[in-house]
Amino acid sequence: MTQSIYKSNISRRQFLKQGGSLAAGAAVLGSLAPSTFAGENNTIRLALIGCGGRGNGAVGDALSVVGKGPVKLYAMADTIKAKMDSSYKALQKRFPDKVDVTEDRKFVGFTAYRQAIDILRPGDVAMCTTRSYIRPLHVEYAISKGINVFMEKPFASDPGGLHRILRADAAAKSKNLKIAAGLQCRHSPARQALIEKIRNGEMGEIPLIRANRLGGSGWLRSQGENSNILMNQLQFGRIHLFWVGSGHMVDNLIHQIDECCWIKDAWPVSVVGMGGREPHSTDHGQNIDVYSMEYTYPDGAKAFCGFRRANKTRSEFATFIHGTKCAAQFSGRTHAATVHMFKDQRIEKSNISWTPTKDAHSPWQYEWNELIESIRKDRPHNEIKRAIYSDLTSLMGRAACHTGQEVTWDKIMGSKFQFCEYLDDLNYDSPAPVKADKNGQFPFPIPGQWKEV
């Protein structure tokens, strides 16, 4: 009942590569009006801020947009030069005519993002693709400079950071900036087709949604003498330390939590949850291994969202909808648009009543196609509020599991909690915001004692 009816072992990297290939062969979708935003030419220039795998993947999608005018990678910024150079080499090899980053447009350091953004022009895009800890500063600065933004998920590691981005939304709207957020599944035509059927009442009321991402994963081993060095934490703590990247549940399940809110066209009023670590865990990081969350929406409907990392166990990566008339599948492994309606509540291949036209591109490619077209046609495109609200919803669930308490929408909206109080002043010698003990063990949530809202 709970397993996706289609399975695949495809990785996100392979998915992105295939999506790029599809985009490269796509037909031009209509004619575009002339653009005057870019001064002497109409090239949209990109500044990549954060040169990791997600940044490279986003650049690949941006440079694979077809038929919507020229796009080039123009500047890069990172705290680690070697990582930036490696990123440049890989992207330049893949897109030799679209990567135009000279040495004087490669910036290194904690304030490098400012230099990269400062050389952009109106109509260009700042690609904020670091881990979530520093995203609010980058997005806020780009908006202050009148530059369009693509921001990868998660959008901040804590409620305080998310509210900082929300405060920048008014400026973004007043400047008519285009802001895209890395919750790419919203751009899937197949999912949009099912949403239309839901809105038209074809599934009846929606009292129940189930969204799970269950799989295996490795634990963090002791980092020894490197445990409490800031720059080391930024590398090994990407999914293992909450202050760096929100933790592995939010980092992964935020997509499906966003899907639940999209399906309901609402934000939850409350959430309760529970979870824990595997017996005899040797994980030195902060994550717990199991998260089980029950969200309640204004009409009383429930969304049950689960995340688990445990090797040699059943895997699942899917979102299911149970309406009063029938059930549906909304997504599948690797965010594939595995979309079906069923004749009744039985989620079986033989019971499918409707399947939409298959998506032509990956959801990541659709996301960039729409952003570039919105810039060209100067149409409204601002995803800040709904993206930040989905992240706040995810943090509600994380907090409920970590603290053992009910967390309400009002509480998360009023929270100013931050894991690190000195983000604006971070440098290579800054103290690490979280400390491991003498055995290299970082503090992990104990319900009844933990605080993060």
C-alpha cells in the first residue's frame, strides 16, 4: 500500500544530467519579446555563490535553458578556492561557450558573495547555493542590490534565519525582482495537472496525505581534533550539524512537506512528532535516525510525514493522497513525476484510473526554464513567501520530534531562535557555534530537554 508502484535506482546527479540532455534537444517554446534589461546585450549573467554539487547542478540547468536568450556563468564565489576551481573546471568542460569566469571574477572568503553580486547588472541572477546556514545573508544582500535570486533549499537552518529572508520579501516585491526557490517539484506539469483535478473536486475532500522518505545512510564518525574548528564543521557537518545545513530530515523531506502544503493549499496549524536514534548508535553527529510527524491543517486534515535512515530496511520515496473519492500518487523516487489517480483507495498499478502526460524535462529544468522566461518577459516571479513557509513547516516538524512537544504555526512564526548569533561576522577564525565533547560527540536532541524554537 505504501510503496511507489514505480521504482528506480537513478541518482539525482544522473537525473540532472538526463534533464540537461532533454533540455538541450527541446524545441523553442514561442517567440520572446526583445529585452532591454541588460544594457548593451541581452545576456543574463549568473553569479554562483557556493560551488558544491547543488550549485553545479543548478548552473547546469540554467545553462541548459533553450530558446530564451543567452545565459552565461559570469562570476563565482566560495570560502574554499580549491572547491571553486574544481567547480569551474567541470562546468567549463561541460559548457565551454557558456562559462565566462575570468580569474578576476572568482572571489574567495566569507564576504566573497558581495563581490560576486556587486559586478552583476539588473536582470542578472545571484545563485545562492551554499548550505543553509548563510543563505539569509546572501539573499538579503542580492535583494538590496536589486539582483534576481535563485536560492537553493533549505533556505535557513533555523526560524530566525527564515524570518530574515521573509523581511527582505517586501524589498524584493518593490523592486520587481524575480526570486526562484529550490523546491522544484512545484514546476512539474504532471503534478500541476493533478493539482487541477484536486481543486476541481475530482478526488473529493482531502483528509489524509502520506509523505515518506525512507532509506539508509551513513553516520558521522568522530572528527577528532577537527571537531570544533569552524571550517571543518562546514565540510563534514553539511547534513550532520543543524547549524550548517538544517539536518538530514529537513534537507531531504522539505520537498514532500512542501508538496503536502501545495496539495492542501494551506499551512498547518500544528504538528506533533516523535523519533529517536537506532540502538547502539555510533553516530557522532546531531541527527536522530527516525522522524515521524503528524501535521494538522485548518480543516482538520492530516499529513503524516516520515523520514528514516536505517540500512537493510524497506525503502520508500513517495507522496500519496487519500481523498474521499479516491487515492492518488503525487511523486516518486528522485522527485520523479510519478503521478496517478486510482479508482479507489488501492494504490496498485492495475488500479490506475488516470495518468497525466509525462513530463518532458526534469523538475529542476522546468524550474529554470520558467525563471529565465520570467526575467525575459518581466512577469511576476517571487517564490519567497511560499518557500519560506514550507521551510518553517519543516522546522515545525523537526522541533516537534526533537522536543517531544506540539509545535504550532503561531509559535514558529513568532520564533527568533538561531543556532548561531554571529553569522554576519563569520570568518575563517570564528569559533564553531556547536561543540563536540572530548570523544567527538556532538549534542543531539533529547526530548524534554532540547530547544530550537
